[in-house]
Amino acid sequence: LAGNEHGDPIHQLEYRISRLEGVLRLNKMITESGGKIFATNGKKADFDGTVEKCKEAGGSIATPRSPGENDAILYFVKYFNTYAYLGIKQSLIPGRFQLLNGAQLSYTNWYSNEPSGKGEE
């Protein structure tokens, strides 16, 4: 942006970020919930690759902590017609899950009789 076309440098950055977010939304690459931005590159990867790409982007793998955040992740699942990895893992107790850092889950939204590990959780 040239000169003071959009005000001071902070306003210029806000304007540019807003434009970039708009383009990403149009391309179904980002969505928001609860002040968090959820993003995808739309490519398939394994769990470890997904965790690494999220770190490279300055974020972390999605871990839904509310119905709205769960819906944000579901948006990508439906749009790309695929599954999504989440930032949780099975604990040492079979059938129980925890955050990747070992903390307890504060939100779950499993289907009845899930998780079963068969892809329909």
C-alpha cells in the first residue's frame, strides 16, 4: 500500500490481513470460532505430518474445546469430504482420551458408543 492510503502502519496491516483472510475464506481454507482461526491447506497427510505443518504455520493441530470449535473443524471435514486429525490421543486407560500434552479433555462430542477407533467417532 502506498503512502497513507489506508492510514498508519497498523491500519495498513489490518487492511492487508483482512484482505488475505477474505481470499482464504473464499477458497474454503480458513474459518473462525471463539476468536480462533482454523485453517487447512486441503492436502492429505499423516498425523505426525499434520502436527508438524501446524507448528510450521505457527499454530497447533485443532483440538475442539466447544461446540463452535467442533463445528469449525466439521466445516473442513464436510467441504473436503474427509476426516480430520485432532490434537488428542488415547490415554493409558483404554477408551479414554487426553490432549497431546497429557491434560484431560474439557469437551467431547462423541457419537453413541464411541470412540471405537473405526473412523466414525
